[in-house]
Amino acid sequence: MSLPFTPVKNQGNESLCWAYAMLATIETEHICRGDSVNLSPYYIKRLVGKQRQRGMGHSLVRMMANKGIVPFDTYPDSTHDQLPLPQWVFMLGARYTPQEFAHSVCGPEEYMAVTSDPTQPYGKMIVADYPDNWERETFLNVPQDSLVAIVLRALHHRHPVCWEGDINNSGFSFRSGIADHTTSSRPDDDHCMTIIGLARHPDGRLFFKMKNSWGTDNPYGGMVYMSQEYLRCCTVALYLTREAYLGK
């Protein structure tokens, strides 16, 4: 199964996977509700600049709440970087500020963050100890075995999930479009993608369909298929709506 999604984008050499993946999650969430939306990562890139490009999914949600967002068609690429940032968004005959438009597509409390840290109590909100969590955001701490169940529940109720985790290992290959066969005692915070579907390997194993942000030059048009085992051991964080977490 696959949820609908907007065209795959390419972050290039920017360290903005967290923004691309979280925007893609918000987009698919809205498409599944019947509200088509395609958001501009270049607007976020312009806001971030070169000083602090690292972040996590919640960084994007917080930035949208404070600085707004615009549709992709309003700011479609970096050739607009020499122009002033858009002050208005025009949609369906109405005019919005970027902040007003952002609030219409993503409420500041709409998404929640989940992690798995065996050194901390489960079922509690904890500060995830990763350099990219420089905002000291809190995460719901769950057992590692719960991560796959949370993603499956969300997908079965037609909700995407923003995945953050470790790809700096031999099991991950964008060129082949596969993430499989790896172990990690404590995953590093390397990359973000959007989980938008499920697939079965011929041997019966379950794989997750991940929308990446490195362009479309691989066998699956830019997608990566991640095994259930890889997701279980290499996940740093999951971001999903509260409805998705509850299976609604």
C-alpha cells in the first residue's frame, strides 16, 4: 500500500533533510484528508540561511509557527533567493500571510515526537540527547519493539510518519533503494525521510516505503524501501499527528 505524495524533491548539499521530510509528511497528511498541498522547502532554506542548518522534525513545525510557510508554486526554487521573501499567499481567492497559511496546514501542537531510549523510563516525556535536538524538545519514550507497531498503526489509518534515524551504515543504499540488514546499539541522527507505505519482499518480509529528498535517480524514483528490522534498530525519532499515534 502507498499513501499519496507530492513530487520527490532534492535537498542537494544542504543539511535540511529534517525540513524536507517533515514538509512531505504534512503534505501527505493533507492529501489523505482530501486537501492537496505542496509546500516550499526553499522558503525554509531561505529562513534558515547558512548559520544553523541542522535540526529535527519539531524544528520545522516550530519554524512554521513562527515564520510561516508558502506553497511550492510561490517559491519553487533557489533562483528566487535574490528576491524579497513573499509577504502574501493567495489561495482560493483569499489572501493570507505566510504565518496564517502555516497555521492552516499545521497546528503547533498537531504533531508529537516519539523516541526509544532504554536508559530512560518508558511512557514518559524525555529530552532526546542528540546534537540536532538543540532546542531541547521532549519526546515520548517507548520500547524499541513499539516503534514498528506505531508506524503500522499510523499507516493503516492513512497517516504518514516522519522518520529520523541512522543511514551511516552498510545496510543503507540510496543507489539500490534499499535499507536492510544492519544492527545498531545506539543509532546516530543522520537523516530524515517520510514513511508513506508498505511492501512485501518475495521472502515475505515487511518493508516500509520511504520518500527521500535526494532526487529521483534510483530504481524507485527516489524512494527507499526500509526493512522492518532496519527501522526497529536504526530509528532515532518518529513524528506523527496525535491522531495517527492513537490510530484514528
